[in-house]
Amino acid sequence: MKSLGIISEFNPFHNGHKFLLEQAKIQLNTDLHISFMSGDFIQRGDASVMDKYLRAYVAIKSGFDLVVEMPSFVSLQAAEFFALKSIVILDKMNIDYLVFGIENISPDDFLQGASKIIENQNSIDGKIKSLLKEGLSYPKAYNIMIDELVGRDFVSSNNILALEYLRAINKVNSKIKPYPIKRIKTSTKDKLIYDECFASSTAIRNNLDSEIYKLMPAISFEKLIDFRNTYQDFDEDYIYKIFRYKILIEKSPMTTILGFEEGIDNYLYRLARRNLSYKSFLDEATSLRYTRSRIKRIILNYILANTENLNDIDISFIKILAYNEKASQFFKKLSENLKLVINKKDISKLDSNNLLIHKKMIEASNLYSLGINRDIDYDFVHNNRPID
């Protein structure tokens, strides 16, 4: 059996995602196709446009066999830790290939450039420290150094995240083979729709009320419309109110929260006092040093009390969001290194540390449910059966 994994958000699932999976199937001739997918909050610190179970259902209907939920504290971290923790789990699942999209350059050029960057990492780190002292954010400083080493075409958020996957594979000495596939017709940073059939997730989210049905598989568009007709759009100001309460009134310490650095708590406290809306707060908080995504992530980690000690836990389970009959035939192999959590009864298999991670995943989902005005504990009422 040959298997592939794709680290994903599917926010929402669109034709570019389907193209990536179909090309991977053709080129690699694999038997099992796994999506390791962010839950209800994604790496930019945003809420997903529809919940994790619907996005997982769409993924199965669009050609995947199994969708595993990324632990919430992993999805709310910077690229380095996001990639590392994801690879550690996928390595335990014994997948053969990690498939990911790249842009601007060919797969061969990407792999060569990535190898050059990894080989010169110590030199890059030294120069980044100098740029950080000048007040630049880490991502900006990192992009400048990569531009100097391998060229401007390499620098994109998609390629930088893909680079972190390769670095993580090397770090854990994984047997996973990286397999880049070049995106077509779109770029991750696109905010507008330029093509009849292909657009970035960002562009689709920015144009939800326009004619986006051609940009997505029919099942994805159908479920997106159903979800938006059932629940209200996620209320970001609700999140901001919780944050302001915690930092201004409760005065909960932030020092152990994921993403913390010295001084950021006082910085956010001052801004929260004088900004009544989340938008104005984010506009003022975003700077050369702090990206908008980083601010959003630390706010969610602060609300959810995601602390740095979570990174030290050896994750020994996977939470399955959706699967088909074919995937169920491989559950025995998948359970060699990991416990499978499919339904509520499976939670009893977890030790105290992994129970904490599962609890954090449920809390993130409950926060999402409150933000769309849905009852909490949806994870426990959702029926997780094989999808035809």
C-alpha cells in the first residue's frame, strides 16, 4: 500500500485543491489519500468559513479517503511549529508521500532551492538576528534572506511553508518523501478572482457573495451555501470582547501562551484599552514586527489558554473527522503507532497528556460554535460513519 498526505485547510475546498489531489494520484499511483486538516480555526488566526466536519465531508466526496483533524494548538502556530508538529504526526501514520503545492518555480527548482536554504541555515539565522534588531518581523526578515540566497521567485507564503515541511522531515529523520506540485493559474496571495475556474481560497472568501460556483466542486459550493444559510458568519468582534475581558479585567498572564514574546502583553493591553472594535485593534497592532496573522493567533491561543507545554507532549492519537470504507480497511495499520479517535467512546483510550490535547480541540470547536451562534459540543453529537 502506498499512501499520501496533504496538510490542508480547505477553507473552502476549491478546484485548485482537487487539481492537486488528482495530479498526485496520477503521478504517484497511491492507494490511500489522507488530508491532515486544520479544525475550525486556521493558521492565519481566522475562523473557517464552514465547520471542520463539513469541510472534511467535502474532501471525502472530492477524492480523499481519510481526513484527520490537526490539533488546534498546532494550527494556531507559526509556520515552523505548524510544519514540525504536522510532520511528526504524519510520520507516525507511516505515509509515503507528503504532497504540497508550490508556486512561481518548478518542483525541481523548489527542491534544489530548499536544499540550499537548509544547508545554509546557520548563516541565515545570524543575518536574521541583525534584521530583527532593526525592528523587522521574523517572516519579513526571513523572506529577505531567502530572496538573497535563492531568488525572489522562491519567496511566497506557500513556498515558505513548503520549505518548513522539508526542514521538519529532515529534523525528525522521517522516511516521508516530499512531492511538490506546481499550482496553476493562481497564487496564494491573490485577493481577487482572475480566472473562470481557478481562484485562491483567499479570493473565494473575499467574494463569497459573488458567483463562485465555477471555482469549486459542486459539493463544496452546495455545502458552503447550506452552512451560510444555517448559521451566522463568524463574529470576530465576539472574540475581541472575550480577549478584552481577559486582558483588561481578568488580567490573565500571557507569558506561557504560545506565540508570546517579552513585551507583547503590555503592547496588546495598551491597544485593547483604546480600541473598541477588533478591526481598529488589528489595524493598529499590525506592524513591521508583528504580522496580522501573528496577532490573531496569539489572541486565540490566549483565549483558549494554549500554553507552550503543549508542544512538549508526544501526541499519540489522531482524531478522525471523516473517512470512507476504503480508509477503514487501513485502520489497523494506522493504529500501530497511534490511537484512533473516531467517536466519543474512543476518548477513554487516551492518557492524561493526550486527553488534554483532545480537550483543547473540543474547546476550540466550542469557541467556534459560539461565534456562529450554534450550540456547543457539536463534536459529541456529530455521527461519524463511513461516507459513501
